[in-house]
Amino acid sequence: MQDEKAKNWIKRKALENGFDACQISDATLPDKVKERLSHFVEQQYHGEMSWLGDTQERRGSPDHMWPQARSAIVLGMNYGPDHNPLDNLKFSLSGNISVYARGRDYHEVVKGKLKQLASQIASQLKTEVKVFVDTAPLMEKPLAGQAGLGWQGKHTNLVSREFGSWLFLGVILIAAPLPEDEPEADHCGNCTACLDICPTNAFPAPYQLDARRCISYMTIEQKSQIAFEYRKLIGNRIFGCDDCLAICPWNKFAKLANEQKLHPKHEPALWPLLDLLDMDDALFRETFANMPVRRAGFERFMRNVLIAAGNANDEVLIQKIKPHLCSDLPLVRSMAVWALSCYLSKEQMKTLYREDCDRIVEDEWKRALNH
């Protein structure tokens, strides 16, 4: 099959397999991508995500990870919501989960379709292929920009003129050269909406992210306690944050996700804090089975729920928070102390005090009893 004909065949098959966009790039990324990654790691912007530093060399370019790779087929799957996610922030008695995590785990959905498409490509073109969805040391966003799916905006996420902020990415590396598509230009212009809206000022400069200050990182990746200075700023966000994505003006072109598995499993897509505070580990696992939320684990998730409860400014939650003072999990106990301190006086907190051997819990008690 001729190269151009093969390229057109792949793009047609991608759409038939449920993808919304398909572009092709060389399997090599320029040095500037590796330099940006090095700066990110050197500044410690990756926080507790140690694997970003550990895999830095392989992550610098796809051909470092698989030397046989010649081309990268970059696929996009639209997960556009049916509403503006920023509207959910005003419902303080509900926990807000990031748009991407409200349906079935995208890793499963995208990877299944990728494997099917990759098998068809390998059979048709008689060549080796490898598939990647987010979990491998592959930099999908720079590849997507190079392939022309969109560009990395000032918030470092991919922006598409056709789908706005809402594209899941998958990559098929192929051991055969294919004609490359033109890269997408940067269309951010003078706009700084994504930088300005960030509640925690997580962007040291345009096109740079300090993950340690990012609510998505704190509520999903961070395993340790969330710093006191950020808790009020988190609001009702219990898993992820969509602010910098949702505010982007290019979302006026966004479309509702076609893939039903990516639609919210829970309607409406807000979770009452009263219900979440009643969850135990077993119910958490059952409720969020096959959803991205489950990867945070019960302890971190309940830590986030208690922060939202502390921010809700409704005393109806007090009796639901109190039992968590006796949790077996230190992060949960400590956040229960903080959440209650948002409602109760120092004298009232003293009546609830329980001496604790865990330092982070004792630190929370000291703060609560001296506030």
C-alpha cells in the first residue's frame, strides 16, 4: 500500500473505530520538548510524581522508548460535557468530580479501541505497532501538537480548534514511515484566561505548571497531607479540577462526547457530601468501580471529601464529619479535625480532642485548638 493511501486508510479506520480525530507525526520529538521536561523536573514541579524524573530520558522522545518507531499515529477521543463544568463549583453541599472522571475509566475505553485499530494496521501494513494510553513514559501532548491535533495552551494542556479542551489522547507507534501532518500553530494569542482563573496560582509562567500547587495533582496524585494554605481554595473539588480547561474560549466549538461509556455514570454529575461522608472502603470500591476516581484510593478520596465538607459552610454536615475522627486512616482523621474546626469553636473542639500518635493528626489538633 502506498504511503499516502495507507495514511488515508488509517484515518478512515480510526473514525470507524470510534475515535474523533487522527493525525500522524514523526516518532521523534524536538530537543525543546526534552528541555521543558528537564526544567519541570529540576524545579521540582512534579512533586510526588517521582516516575516523571525516573523516566525522563525515555520520556524525552518516543524513539527513545522504542527505537524501531518511525511514525506516531495520534488519536483523539472527545469527552466534551453537556454543561459548563464551572457551574458545578457553586453547589457547596456536593462533591465536584472532574469531567474526565465521571464516566468509565478512559484508559480502558481508549486502550480497547487502540488495540483494535492497531491490530488492523499491523495486519494491513505488515509492520510492528505498539499502543499507549497515558500510563507509559510517552509525552502525548507534544506529539499531538506536532501531529496537528491541537496545541499545548498556556495551561500546558492540549487545545483543539474543533473540540476545545476535551480530548483524550492515545498513540500508536508504528515501525514504518508514514507521511506527516502539519503541526498545529499556537492560537492562544494574548488570552490568559486559563492562568487567571487558577485558584491556587499553579502557573509560574505561561506554558509552565507547578503541579504541587495544582488542585488536580493535590486531589489525585498527592499521597501526603494537603497543605493548610490550599484547603479553602479547593472548594468542593473532590477529584480533579477543570477550571483552566473549562474557561478556554475555544470550548465554544466543543461537542458532546459520542462515546456513551464516557458519559457520567451518576446523574446529575454531582455527589451529595452527606452520602459521600457515609462511605466506607467497600462502598467506595463498589460505587467507583471502573471509574478513574477509584485510583485515588479510599483514604485520599475521603481526605478530599472532608476538605469539601469543611468548605461547605453548612452545619448539617457536622454529625457526618465527627465519626471520621475515629477512622483507622491518619489522613482521614486529620482532615476530620480540620473540617470540624471550620464549624466549631476552640472550646467545642477541646471536648472532642483525642490524643493521637500520628504526627499529622496531632498537628491538626494543635492548629484547631489554637485557632
